Amino acid sequence: VDADGSLFRRQRGVGRCEVVCFTSDHNSSFGQLSPERVRLVVEAWVDRTMELSRLPHVEQVFCFENRGREIGVTLPHPHGQIYAYPFVTPRTRRMLDSARSHRERTRRNLFADVLAEERRGEVRVVSESERWTAFVPAAARWPVEVHLYPRRQLVDLPALSDEERDDFAGIYLDVLRRLDALFGVPLPYIAAWHQAPVHIDRDLAYLHLQVF
């Protein structure tokens, strides 16, 4: 029961929703961008993550792209969105809870161990570069699903070095173009960055991108 005796808790609506246009070409797609343009988009993600994280009440910044009518996109122009939540989302909490349990058992980071195992086995690795690895997760939830991890354990997008930002452009374009080649048509997908919450459990997180 809330302080005023109400059964339902209420608070003022806070947070932010922003749109990032990837290109002025209405008929293009992220996978058709140049590496230089991808690097510019990365800089936008970094800038907005930093600025939105400074806002009062923001607890999580979530950068993502939805592509294709099948996903529910109504605006075909190549674009993504950034949500600044006043709470940590349930999915992120579950991921961090799993990471906490793993650390209590092993004293290691769950995501780092997943990456190390995928690189060791080489069974599900889709693409590798000097600083990134793209792989299909062992228990994929979708018919098409690829995760991209930096080699270094980083908490969020601003922590990426210049070299890692440059290197990401090449491997991500490679992954997206492979997806479009699967069936010979533009593949609908969701691409979502998972980074540390603004204030809590940052030591448990590991920046990575999930595409499915």
C-alpha cells in the first residue's frame, strides 16, 4: 500500500525516448552503411548513453534497432531508438541475477566465461575480428540469433576505445550482410545493446549486442 493509502503506486512519468536516423537514404539499411557511417552511429550511441545517464531518475539506457514490417516497424526509413528507463528492466535484472549467481559460485564473470567458451570451442563462432567476436549462443531463443562481444570486458558503450569502435563497424556490417544473404531478402531483426545499468550492478555487466 502506498503512503497515501492507495493500493496502486503512482509516480510522475520520467524517462526519455529518442530516435536516431542512420542515413538520409530512405531506401537504405544499416547493413548498407559505410564503416565510417557506422562509426558515426556508434559515436551517437556513446554520446546519448552518457548524456541520458546524467538525467535524474534514469537507471538504464537501452539502444536498439527494429527492422522490418514483420517485427512491427511502421517507418521503413533506417533508424533506431534509445530508451532511458527510470528503472532497470526485468530482462536486464534476470541477466544480472544470473551473473551474480555465477560469480558467487566461481568468482568469475558469467559473460566473460561465455565468450571464452565460445572462442575455445569455435563451433558457433560466426565472425571474428581483432577486438570482437560474433557467435550464435548455445541456447538460442530465435531461429536466427547472433551475439557480438568485445574481447575486453566493458560495462557500457562509452567504455569502448577508439580502436574497438572502429573494429565494431567492420564485424557488424559483416554479420548483417550475412543475415541478409540467408534467404536472399532483407531479414527482419531486432538489434539491442545490453550495457550496465547507470547506478547498480555495474561490476556484473558485460557490454554486448544481441541480434535476432
